[in-house]
Amino acid sequence: MDSKPQLVLDLAGVLITNLSSSFWQELASYAGTPFPVLIEQLSGIRKDLWTGSMTEEQFWIWMQTQYPNMDKMYAYELLEKTTELLPAMHRLERWSKQAELHLLSNHCQEWIQPILPLIQPYCKSITISNQVGYCKPNIEIYELVQSHLARDVRIIYVDDQAKNLKPAAELGWETLLADEQHQWIAEIDEWLADQR
């Protein structure tokens, strides 16, 4: 039997909302610091967090060192409150019948743990940056995902950031930019229909 086509999906901005500015703004307000100051400080540690060289626990220790008012449980509640499912999440079951699905995300697994049970039943592989030591757009994380993909079939990768599509294209994957209006979903439906 021929292998199904391979559909590789980003998580934040594709299946769920990105860490929103409202999340960081409210967190900054709670911590008692201006929003731009918090964002600038976070940009200095972002890669360490995404690659797991700074653990999630170390991140909260760092946050509490910077901002003694910071409460981890409050931040988790805020994260849950501000994370929304996007329309594509409701397509996973159908898509999984037409293709093998794979998740590729720059994220902290601890922060998306409540969402993963909604995704795991439909995915052949799940690659989260802080668990594997690489983050997009480094080619190594795409090569890791490629090791899970069926060979000699079409592969398409969906991400909401254009810079993350380039390494996938270098590996010969087709790519699709996820737009905020979610029109990309219809394009994936068409792409999958063409594979039959």
C-alpha cells in the first residue's frame, strides 16, 4: 500500500493562538513592569527557552528573580485563559484520514500540555523545540522531523512565519504560509484532494 502524503503543521498560529501580546501585557502589569521592558528581557532568553537549554523551571526562577511579584500559577491560569483553538484544530481528525500528520513547534511542552491530548490521537509524530534542543528556523529540527516522515511521498509544511518555511523548502517539502484569515485551510483541503 502506498504511503499517505505527509502534512507537517506548526502549532502556535496554526492550530492554537500564538502567545498573545495580551498575555504578556497582563503578565507585565502583574509583575509591575512596563510591557516593552518585559518583551526586551524575554527576547534575550527566548532561544534558550525554546531550545530547552533553559528549562521551564529555570525560566520561572529567572522571572521571579527579575520580578519578585511574579506568580507561576497565575501565569499558567492566564496562559490557559488567553490560548484559543484555531479553526484548523477541528480539521485534524479528517486530515488524519487523508494524510499522516506531524506537529513541529517552537514551544515549551509544559505550556501546551493541556492542548496535546487534543492533537496526539491524530499525529504520527510530535516535535517540540524545548524537548529536542533545536528550534526553527534551524535546519536540524526539520531534519529530525524528516526522520519521522514516509519517503517518496509529497510533504507539505504549514507555518504562520515565512522565515520558518525556508528550511523546509530546502529539504524539498512544499510549504504554505498560514494566514490570519485561515484561508490556508481550504488550500490544504485542495492539496489533500489532489493526492487521491
